[in-house]
Amino acid sequence: MSSTLNLDLTLWREFQAGLSGLLNIPISLSGADGKIIVPPSVENRVCRVELESEGGRRCAESCARAVAKALRTKSIYIFKCHKELFSFVIPVFLDSSSALAIVGGRCHLSGVVASSRGAGGADDVRTMSPHELFTLPGFVEKLAVPVLRGLHAKGLCASELRRRESRRGPLRSIDSLDEAVSTLASLTDREELLKALLDKSIELAGAEQGSVLLLENDGTSLSVKAAKGMDKSIAENLKIRCGEGIAGSIVESGRPVIVTDIEKEGPARKNRPRYKTKSFVSIPLRMESRVIGVLNLSDKITGEVFSEEDLKLLLSLSNYASIAIERGVYYNMIEELKVISVTDELTGIFNRRYFQERLFEEAERAKRHSENFSIFIIDIDDFKALNDRYGHLVGDEVLKGTATAIRDAVRSIDVVARFGGEEFGVILPYTSKIDAFVIAERIRKGVEKYGSVIKGMPFREWPTISLGVAEFPRDAETIEELLYKADKAMYMAKARGKNRVVVSE
């Protein structure tokens, strides 16, 4: 299996780094021989130390064996290295002679005592549960494999065109095909992608008319998503049932069709008046192995019929377009996952992980520019008693309502997050604790009055909150100390009667 590939890895490096950051694990790309093509953008200290020592050879050999096994079995392979870190290998078959492997993980497994723990600064190695270790590779496979196949298809398009031009003279401009593929590669919005596919296909084939049809959600009919040379009202209302007509038949067969004379080769009918010629070409669009739509082109500008070379060129472009469509789906999924990864599911505000990351960023910025910022630690008063008395559903509504009241009372630059339980945190950039006190009072009063706009609650007054305020670097020189000071101030507010703000002294 060859590991010499014709693909531009620039997009992959960006994608790999983003996916690695999202999942918080090192991810790399290897050839079929196990040698690293694209190293991880971020590496843990255990592996970094090993790679810089004699252990690097053992790491490389272990990874190469795992890649070979994954390619041989054509399935995801999970293995443990000599430092007892667990990794996974995802085989990627681009064609009959080209293959790659995505390697990721390098993590501890919860419940397993590893010899590398506590040695060489190993505390930055992520720990996974067995369930996560065995489900994460499938998720990575769905996200990453379409991107690699898309890059491979782009390389094949350019190579094929160069081969034809060298053999038969300038048949089509390499620049035109490269531009078409590059245009599709830059788009993730499906509507824009389909329009670009149609425009570039028409341009490459020298056609005047065309359309892109996609399957409806019920999978029984096709509808027009992009069209040129077709009346807009017809395009918006046209529905073709699967199995009916040429386009409907292509959905079922999955095979492209090139027609030189519709009156002789198609169903018994005259050529429609809006078509100048009797020749057209229809190509299936796929997502993985499933046909999801059809690309139709008609009326060559020259008046000639569509040729086999037209078909081959359009198939190359449509193959990449299909992968681009699939990549767009997974790109949108990644964007959604990014939001999910930093958002508290119940309240819709940021979660503790994001709060900690922003807190670190604010501290670094404040140190670098000799500036300050403040934070709040907020706790709902007597929440446990309320939860016990009225139940968790009511408790959830109180958490959501309190989060909304806090968010409505702060500035757009402030960060509001749920710490967990009934505790919240707020970061106020460029703010002293004197100014922060004013904002804290606004939050406290806003929460206190929030119950007046909420109906259907079993209690008469909305629960109050207690707030602790601390300023960096005036009250603390480290993040840990800052959180401690704000938390201590919050508990002091509780001790002084609740429903109040206390500033760290």
C-alpha cells in the first residue's frame, strides 16, 4: 500500500489542529509505512521527552506496528505503547493503492496505573474512561476521513487534467479546474457550495444550462437546489420521484448517464423547446456510499454533444464536490461541538472549562499589559432547601432563570459561566473591584426582582444570591489565589445574612 500521495496538506494541518484542540488529545497523520507525515500540533510532555531520547525509536516502532495492523484489518486499532499510554489508529483508504493512518489519543486509561504517571511532568496527559477511548475513534473517523478524501480527490483532479493536456494538448485549463476545486474547498455552506458546483461544472463542460437536485428529507423525491437556464417558478416547484425519469433513475442506480440524442436514447418524447440541443449529461452526487442528488448539464455552447471526456472531467469534479458536501456537514458538526464543549447544557451560558480558560487568558493579558480585571463567585441562597422542597425540575428552572438574570445584568465583554451546582462565575475584563461592586449590585438586584416576570413558580419570591468579588492582581498574584479570595468573600456574604455583595479585602 503506497504512502506517496498527491495532496496538499495545508487544509489538513488546520483541520487536525482544530480537532486536536476540540478533543484535547494529540492527533497526527502517518503514511502506510507508519512514518509521520503531519506531527501533532500539541504534544504531551511524556511523549515529547520520549521522542527526544532513546525511547523515540521504540515509540516509532510501536506506532508503525499499530498502523500496519489497522491497515491490514481495515479497522480501527487501539494499542498501548511502552509508556502505557493508550492510542488509536484509524485507517484511511484513499484508493486501491493509497492509504494513510490517523493516530490519536496518547492518554491514560482511568483505573489503570501507568508507569509514566508522575514522571517527567506527566500530569498534562489526558485521562479517558474505557467508554470514551472506544467511542472517540469512530467520532474522529467520521469527521476527519472526508477531509482527507477530499484533498486526495482535489489532487487527482489536477493530476488527471495535466496528464490529458500533456497527451492531447490543451483540453481544459488546469487553472480552471484548480480554481473550481479551490472554490468548492473554501465553502462550507451547502447552498453556496451547490451553486458553485453548478457554475463551475457549466464553465468546465462549456454548457449553457444545468441544475443540481438533492433528495428531500423523506428520501422519496428530488427537488432543485440550484439552477441556471430554468424558470425560477419551475425550479422552486419541480419534484421528481425516485425511480422516475432519468434523474430519478440515477438516484436508484448510482450510475452517471450521458445522452447524445434524447429523442432516440431517452423515453419516447420530443426535445423540449427550451433546450437548444438534444444532448445532456447527468451525474450522481454522493455522501459516503449513498446517492444524495443529481447534477444535470445540457446545451453545449458549441452545439456539440457531450463527450466521454466531458463525463470523466465532471465526474472528477463531482466526486470532490460530494466529499466537500460531506465535509461541510461535519464542519458544521464541529462548529456545533465547539459551542457544546464550552456551554452549560442546562443554562445555556458558558461552562467551568471555558471559564477557566478565559481566566488564564485574562491573567496573562493583565500581566503583559500591567492591567487589572475582577471576578465574581455567585451562589444561590438556600438552593438545596428549595431543591429538596420543590424538586429538581423547579430547581432547574431557578438555575436557568438565575443564569438569565446574571447575563442580562452584565456587559457584553463580561464572561458568565456556571461553575456547577448552584454556583456561577463572572469575569470582568479591565475592571477594578470598586467598579465591579457596582455591577455586582446590579446583578444582585436583577436576580432578586427576576421572580416578578416569571409565572407558575410554587414559591412567592425568587431566591436571592450572594456574591464575592476579587481583583487581579490587587488581591492575588495567581489564578488559584484569586478564585480562593472571591470564594471566601462569597461565603462571607452568606455569613453576613445572604443576598449581598462582599468585596475581598
